[in-house]
Amino acid sequence: MERTCVGCRQQSDRANLLRIVEESMILILDERKSLPGRGAWIHPAQECLELAITRRAFIRALKLSGQPDSSGLNFTKEQAETMLANK
Ligand SMILES: [Zn+2]
């Protein structure tokens, strides 16, 4: 199943992307990719995260009214790899 990364806008299999959801205007990682509601898909890369924030892509993808708090999403490469291995 293909999903579009909200950062670089390229399509990838959902197995290669992380799912982000919003709770009270805070972005959180949906580690099991199973939380209800809207989700935004993104590559586990800092570049894609920064692009998504700069382009306000989370606001559009998650239909938010303003810029959410993304400070909890600063994943390192190791963390990202662990997350993807957990699928
Ligand atoms: Zn990307």
C-alpha cells in the first residue's frame, strides 16, 4: 500500500513510512500505525520532518487549525530504524 510522505511528497510503501497523529495539537508517533483518526505519513528522516514543518504539511494532512507542536518528533536515525523494525 503506497502512501505519500508529507515531507518530500514521494510515494513509498507504508512499511517504509512512519505514521504521525495529532493529540491536543501535539504531534505524536503512531508506533503501531493503528491509532484512530487522521494520520500523516513521513519517511523516518530529519529532512522530511523539517520539510513537512516548513511546508505546513501536517496542518493540511491532519486538518489542524494551526501549527502543531512537533518537538517530540525529533527522531534520530537509530530511533527511526527501530520504529520501522517494529512494524
Ligand atoms: Zn520523505
